[in-house]
Amino acid sequence: MAEDFRPGVRVRRVARELRRWREQLNLTATEAAKLARWSPSKLSKVENAQQPIPGVDVLALAIVYEVDEAERDRLFRAALTASDPGWWQDYDEDALVSAAQDFVELESEATLLRTFKPDLVPGLLQTERYAMELARASLPRPSEETVRHRAEARTARQARISGENPLHVDAVIGEAALRQLVGGPTVMRAQLETLLERAAWPTITVRVLPLGIGAYPAMGSSFEMLSFAEEHYADVVYVENLLNGTYLEQPDEVEAYTQHFEGVRDCALGPEASAGRIREIITEPAP
């Protein structure tokens, strides 16, 4: 195994599926390795995504576990492409930290993004200038080259909301985020106009959480949820903090965030009223 091997989320998903196959048969790792005529070490590395997982290994375990043909072929195809490079791998961690790389890798396969951002515009809906101003505000202050790379990475992500099979986006944004003059009035006006434009797309829904509504579900939090077309891929919640991000995949955790997203969405203005609120903010005189 190469010392610099870092499994992406697609490789880890294949590994989890292989482990699930074994556990459904109540086989220990030692018993399964013996049946496959593998060393226990190899099976451990495969199930823990400590090495690339070739399609032939998936086929071998499918035969050992007597997996049905459709499920075998599905995971075999997934394994063939799991290690394919994505655009996000062109950026170093100054531009896209490891957790964010995992997120955009998941995002590349998702069909729906639900996002709640009380204090800033969601990344997929940001303009380049807005993204650059956010990057410049980081501490310690990044170089202009890093600012540019971060903005480029954010812009590259936005390919998912256009073209064939676009990602559907359901966004709830705090009104405070729309009134925060990131980059000044000119930058913010362009951002709000872009937000209005994209909110009119059939695959994007924008709701504004108005000021003055009092306490609401998920207050003090922001998060994103990804859903997938494949039934065997459960929803994933992503929660980001100042330095890194955390993925939540346990059913009870995902259900809690689902309920809170629905709750905060119910507190927000509807899509038409939200568009009207954004227009009002655009036309207000600059402070």
C-alpha cells in the first residue's frame, strides 16, 4: 500500500458495503478471509479502506458471500470508478481542506442538497467576488494567491448546479446573511442579484429566514444534507466548524437534522416571498 494513499468517500463506501456483506452472514473477519483464501490482514485493509479496492476483489467477495448478481454488479461498477480523480484533487488544503474535499466528492454524486446557512450565502450560490471577500477575512490572513484558489474551488463546485443532471438545491438563508455587506455594497448587490437569478431556476429553491421571528429550530447551527438517487446510499449530514468538518451518517443523527431542517424551512418565508424580500434589500439605500 502506498504510504500516501488517502481513501476518498467513494472508496470508503465500497469498503463499508463489503463489510456489510460479511456481517449479514454473521461471519468473523477471520472466517471470511479463510473462505476467500486471503490473509486476515488483506481483508482488514479492504474493509477499512486502507488500500485501493480493485473490482476483482469485489467479485471475489461477492462469490464467497453468495451476493445476488444485481448487487454484485452495482458494487463492482462502483469500485471501478471509486479511485478516479476528481477536480477537487487539483487543490491543496489551503484552498480545500480534507473534509471539504470529501464533501464535494459526495456532492458530485448527490441529487439533492439541503442547506441551512444563517449568516452567509451557501457556497453553491456565491459569486466569485463574495467568495474572495470571505477568504480574505480568514485568520491568519491568507495570501492573494490562496484567496484566488479558494474562490476558484468554490466556483468549480458550482458546475454541479448546471448542465446535465444538475444537483437540486433547497436552501434556507438567514436574512442577516443578506444584509451583511460582505465586500461592500457593490459586491453584495451583485451577490443578491445572482441569488435572485438562481432562485428562479427550477432546480433551486431559496427561502429567507426573516429577522425578528424569535427562537427557531436549529438556532445557533448551520449544516448541509446530501441525498442520493441510489436507495442503498443513505443521507449524509455535514457540519463544518472553524477548522474542519464532521460527517453524520447514523440514522438517528440524520433524522434529527432532517426534522430541524424541515422546522427551520417552515419558519422561513416561502420562495416567492423570499424573492420579494431579497428585492427589497437590493433596493434599500446603502448605509
